[in-house]
Amino acid sequence: MEPRSATADGSAFARFLRTLSAAALELAQELETAPLGQGQRSLDDAGLGSLQRQVAEAPGMDSDQGVSPRQITQYLERGDEPNVRGALERMRDRGVTELVPGPGPQRWRLTAAYRCDD
């Protein structure tokens, strides 16, 4: 029996990874659209600090497309984008915000539990 080439093994592994990533993306989309056991959540109950609340209420945060930290900083007329990024990360740790998946500039949005169903 002749040994397989490294190219054939690499190609098979690449196909496996593509299949696995497609399945993971499909599962993530199903989880995001599944009905939530607790229903819609209110930002009032999230225990947000003042900057976090302002960030959560910025235009675009309640959309599927999300908004960049720079856009939030500009909307709030602040000069401290690192603090806005920190607020977004702390809110992510609490399940209030999430990074929008995909390539391109970083975009954030409220998690499905905090977005309105318009």
C-alpha cells in the first residue's frame, strides 16, 4: 500500500473543518432564534452602571447588525473609546451584549434577550 500524500491529508482535514464550522454556525443561529425560557428581558433589571446603560441605549445596539465602539463613542460625544469598549466587555460578561460574528470591523449588539422584536 502506498502512503498518502500530505496534500491529500491536508485537503481532507480542510474539508472536515469547513463542514464542522458550517454545522457550528447553523447551531448558533438556531440557538439565537430559539424561544427564550425567560422571555424578553428589561435593561432595567440588568443592573447596569450609567455608562453601560448609555451604551446599551445607543442607536444600533438593538439591531442584528450592531454598532462599532467608535460609533457609540461618537454618539455619546465622549473622547474615551477604551472606556466604551470596557463597558461593552463587562456587559458581555453579564450576558447583555455580544460581538456580532463575521469579518470586518468589530461590531456589538444587545443579546437576543434584550433586543426588541420589531
